Amino acid sequence: SALPEKKMIFKGLTVNKEDMNKLMLTPLIHYPMPGGSALITFEEAKVAQRIIEMREHMVELSCGDELEELDRCRVRVQAVPVEVLLPSALEVRLTQSSRSILVSDLPSLGISKEALLDKLELFFSKKKNGGSEVESREFLDDSGQVVLTFTQDGVAEPLIEKGHIQVLIGKGKYKVKISPRMSGDMANLQLQPSRCPRTVLLLGIPDVLSEESMRDALEIHFQKGSRGGGEVDALAYVPAGRTGVAVFVEDRG
């Protein structure tokens, strides 16, 4: 009841009561890629597993102007699984600030954010309004709320207990809501290794073709069923002498 009020439309699914305290995490993994490597994601997990089990692959290259020697028209690459660390358990410790308040239900006055912050600071800096000297103020763009931090302890709690207060802004009075300012600290994070089911890491790729030509050659090779491959969903290639970072998101397929 002490949290700011916000109108919302529920479009999700109901869950069991015992699942209410569970926190759902959406992974966003940054995976470093060394030079001379490629990440290839297949549409089917069984294709990726087959490529990994074969281990070594001879990839045929186009012997055009970029390659002069015939014996360089094939390169040997190694296929290995991609393993990332995913959170398996997370504990967050919530603490209430002793000198900050959260101001919500702010009126729409058609003035700038800075002007609104000035008027709120002016009101809450006065002792007759239950406030004190304001140390900092912050407008939260994602929620349209304001955080005010006082220089002294003991000012925020009486304001929070009131719940609502009439604020004089210009010539008008507006009822705003006062809530505690909560902050969260990660208390415990447990990670477990997880293998990407549809993605394979290719290593040992020599720098003998242009980046685009090598990417095309790899995709042509690994999409052929006669070579153990299958339909390719995505492919990222980093030439030798360079490094890259691949971003893994939740697989919703």
C-alpha cells in the first residue's frame, strides 16, 4: 500500500500461489569471440549436435582471385559446443532509504521537468510543510515520479507515514503521494553452466578470404545435409587478428 499507484492493464497469465515469490530472469549473455572463429546457429538442435560430434570439418572455398594456390581451396575447422553461465538462483535484499522519498501522482502543469523539480524542492525544503533542506532531486523518466533526498535523517519517515500531502505549486494545490524510496542489492547469485542447444563455435578459421566471402563459404558448407549440416538460422564470423562479442538472448523458438 505504500508503493506508488500506477494504472496497468494485465495481459499475462495467472500463476499458482506458490510461484508468486519467484523472479523470472531474461538472459542477455555477452559471449567473447576470438579471431579466426565463427558462431553458427541452426534451426534444429539435432543438427548442431551432429556437427559437434563430427568435430573436424573440411570447408571448401571458392578458388577465385582471392586464392592463388590450389591447396588453399580447403580449410580445416573445428566445431565445439558453446557453453555459457546462466543464473540459477538470485536473492535481492531490499532496503528503505532513511533520507529519501518517492513523490508520485504529480500534476500535469505543462512546465518543464526542471521547473517542476524546483517547485517540489521549494515546497519540501520548508519545515512548516514537514520537510527540510533538500540534498538532491531526480526525475524518473520511466515512471514519471520524483525522488527527493534530504540532508538530514528523520525527515522522510513522517512524510511517508502521511501517505498523501497537499503540495502548493504556484497558485494551486495538488494532492501527491509520498512513498518510501527502496533500493535493491544483490545478496546471492548462483550460476550454472548451460550449453546452447542450437549454436556451434567454429575455431581455427584462417584469414584467406574476405570477411563476406568466408561467411558465405561457411554458411554454404554447413547448410548441406550431405555434410551433416542443416538450415542455418544465423552466422557470425570474426577474422583472425580481430575479436568480437556475440549477444545471446532467450530462445523463444
